[in-house]
Amino acid sequence: MAASARPQVLRLYRALLRESEKFTSYGYRTYAIRRIRDAFRENKNLKDSAEIETLVNNAKTNLEMIHRQVTIGQLYSAQKLVIECPENL
């Protein structure tokens, strides 16, 4: 990865993870985090700057989508799953 793109990619990675942590639904939250981590690990050894730029643009689009979905999800409340409330066991 180009040295100049590395900080930008790391900021984007952290932003995606932070935003995904805000999902109220356990299933959406864990799925999003798993997909983000897997995608970044899969592409960590890329050297082609054009391909890196394409993936960064796709990730920015996905960040905007995650932000919208989190906002919509927060408008509607739902009961937590048993797996999310270990104190009830």
C-alpha cells in the first residue's frame, strides 16, 4: 500500500468499525464488523494505487450507508436478544 494512502485507509477502517458498533441490532452489528474486518484483511497487501483508490471510494460509500442504516435503526426500538443481556441468565 502506498505510504500516503495508509493513514487515510486506517482512518476509514476505524470510522467503519465505530459506526458499525452503533447498530442496535446484534445481528447487523456483528455481521457488519465481521465483513469490515474480513474485507480489510483480504486487501491489506494491495500495491496498485488505482485499485486502492477504488476500494477506498467503495468503503466511503459503505460508511455513508452504514450511517444511514444506524440512524434508521435507532428510530425503532426493539427488545435486546438474550445473548446481549448476560445479566438476565
